[in-house]
Amino acid sequence: MRRVINLPRAAFDGYCEGELKKATLTGNQQPVHIDITEAAMELGAEAMKEWMSDLAQNLGMPQGLSEGLKQQ
């Protein structure tokens, strides 16, 4: 028996190591929600910029965008 999933309506959670941040994406890899814990915020702005840059790159966003996030 095959199971059909409506990808635009499906939601999948992904966590960073240590589960300090959680990204929720649709089945079409569209970001829906980002949760950032207080512990992650305490790591500072540099760590957050690096994480956001990596997320943008993993989502297939244009290279210039992810590079711009690292430099800000």
C-alpha cells in the first residue's frame, strides 16, 4: 500500500547539534518557523550568523545571500 503525502502541507522539524535551534520546513523545503533557545542566544551574534548562513546554503539559497550573512 502506498502512502501519499501532500508536500506543501507537510511539516518537518530539523534540529542543530545540541537542539539549541529548530527549523520547521514544508515538504517543499520552504521555511515555516525557526525556534532559537535562550542558550543559543547566549552564544552570541557570530555563532548565529554562521548558523543562519549554513541554513541558507542548505536550503539552496543563492550563494551571494549566504556569503552576505557571514560578513555582516
